[in-house]
Amino acid sequence: MTIKSNSKEDKEHLEYIEKAQKAAENGRLRALKLHKAFGVPIVTEKDGKVVKIPADEKLAEAEAAYTKS
């Protein structure tokens, strides 16, 4: 997210948003690691159907995306 602003309040707000986004991503990675550790698949929806995806597959995708940001 890129927003240009010079006000202190806007900068503080953007810093808060960035921290919240990082915390959410860290939580997602932690949940995927726990799923992998316990051998529990990720259950999600695809094309209106419930599907199970191996946790290690989703973890690899998430970690790749996380390192790019």
C-alpha cells in the first residue's frame, strides 16, 4: 500500500496498518506451521466445494510470498 502524505497523523496511521498487516501474516505463518507439525490439512473452499490442501504445500506458498514482501 502506497499513500503519500506529510501529516504526522497519516504517517502514524500507515505505520499502524503496516504493523497490523505484519502481525496478521505472522499469525498465518504460525497457523500453517502448526497444521504441518500436527499433520492437519488446510480446509478451504474452491469453486464452491470444500477442499483439503496439505499444510506443507500452503506453508511453502506463504513463506515464498512472505520473503518477497
